[in-house]
Amino acid sequence: MSKVKTDTHELTYTSAMSELKKIIDSIEQGDVKIDALNTNLERANFLVAYCQQKLRTIESSISASEA
């Protein structure tokens, strides 16, 4: 199994979305070698989960402030 970068220390929602878009673009254009495809997909999955969590956190904060 490949080691996927999962450090979120310097990651922001915007940077995660930007990186995710780059990964998707490179896969769609066929720029990713088959050996790196799994690593890219794992990173993309991590970024999606990170962004979803950020959105859930913001949604909870909004809900709490409306209460």
C-alpha cells in the first residue's frame, strides 16, 4: 500500500479543493501513470473527506449560532 500524505497542519479548504481539482484534471487528461494512479486516488479520497469535514464543522457552527 502506498503512503498518502495526510498531514492537515497547513491544509485549508481552498488548498484542498485546488489540489483535488489538479488530481482530477491530471487523471482525466491521462497524465497519471498507472503506478501513481492508486496514490492519486487515495489522496483525492483524503481531500474529499477533509473538505466534507470542514463543511460539516461550518454547518454545525452556523446551526449553533442560529439557535
